[in-house]
Amino acid sequence: MEYANRLKEYAPAPTVEQVAEEVAALQEAAKENYNVDVYKFCYSSIDLTTLSCNDSVESVTAFARKAAEFYQAYPDVPNVASICVYPPFVETVGLAVDGTPMRITSVAGGFPSSQTFMEVKMLEVAMAIENGADEVDIVINVGKMLTGAYDEAAAEVEVLREESEGAVLKVILESGALKSPELIRKASILSMEAGTDFIKTSTGKIDVAATPEAAVVMCHAIKDYYEKTGRKVGFKAAGGVRTAEDAALYYTIVERILGKEWITTDLFRIGASSAANNILSSIKGEQIKYY
């Protein structure tokens, strides 16, 4: 399918200056959302993540069990949305959180670089779902985006969408590598046209992760796509989201650009590890290191 031509059906990307001006206004507006209710929602939207070369069955089991025990430890705080792990640990998490409503997210498709054979990407996605993943996070082919091979980049997403049928698919744009509003917007639109359920900022594996600037561009793309198609696509901020105030800023960006109907864990997520403790501490008003 030809995707590049579809980009012409959308307005051009905002300029760097326009994005900076909007971010400044949203940073000021976010101060209104520095409160416990917003922090609780942000906590409930977390994909609690461990993506380390040190991960093992033992460490992931302990991590997932800790998340499962949170329901009893803090019954007044809504628990995280999911646990995000590498594909071999999907079944491990499933055993640890069995009997809870927690979802399981697997990165796949050659994460974090997306630089492997298409057949490997397809098999990895399929195996993650077969092992119990409810959601799959893949990375758009950044090299193809940077060289203008837009049809090829989108076609990969389309194929992996088909492989992940029945699961929620999130496409990571690696916005810090794309850099410009124009490329971030193009990657957003191409991913949505190819069928993704979410667009996500970053892998957290390169120097520049989630930024408010990328989030603004992505959320405007989601809005434009929704107005054109009537299909709602979610937004996920990941990488570099560390404090409750960081989370509240992304909450504000989504709320102000997309509206309150996007303020649901079906359409808004935060990929985080250290942020979980920090947001919980802000909710409770004391330093807590649960994880």
C-alpha cells in the first residue's frame, strides 16, 4: 500500500518556534495539575518497565510480584496499567500477576533499534502474543524515515499490525532521533495510517528521550488523524519521565490538545521505572521507594 501520498492529505508540521511557544504555555498550564488526583491517574497509566541486560527470570518475577502486591499495599491508589518487559519474560510476568487485572506489555520487533530481518520482527511479535502479551511496543524503522523511505517504514508497521492482531500495538517513533517536527509528524501519521493503536515517543535507549515538544507534535497529529478518520489513537510518553511534575505535564499536553476523553488508560500511557516511586511519593507526601 502507498502511504507517502497520504501525508499530502494532512496539514504541514508546525515550526520549531510554534512548538516552543505552545510548550511554554502548556508548561504554565500544567501547574494547575500538580495535585494528588492527577498524580493518581498518572500512576494508573504507567507501563511499569524493566528493560535491562541484567533482567532474569528471578529479577523479573520479583519485580512483577511486587507490582501485584501493590493492590494490597496501597488500596487507595490505582495500580499501574501494565508491566513492560522483553519478550522472553512475558510468560514470567503472566505467572506472577495471575489473578490481577494488570496487563502485560512486551517490546518486540527488534527493539530498540528495529534493525533486524522483517521475518525476525514478525516472529518476535507473534511469539510475544502467543506467550501472553496483551500489548506490544515496536519501533518504527528510523533509518527508513530519515532517508525518506516512508512507504517502506509504514509497510513494516502494517505487517506487524497484522501479526499483533488481538493485542494493543504501540509504535515507538524514537522522536529524539527524528528530531524535527516535520519528521515526527510524518512518522506519527504514517504509523496511524498503518493501523497502530498508540504512538509512543521513545525507547529510552538513546540520549534524547521523551520531550514536551515531541509530545505536542504527536498529539496534534493524533487530533488531525481523528478528525479525518474518526478513529482514536493513544499517546504514550516514555523515556525521561521521572517526576510527578513530568507526568503532569504530559497529562496536560494530552488534556489540552486532545481533550478529556483521552484521559483514560486506554488512550494515555507513561512508560516509566523510577517515576513510579516518585509519583507514589508525591501522592503520599513522603519519600517512598516501593520498587
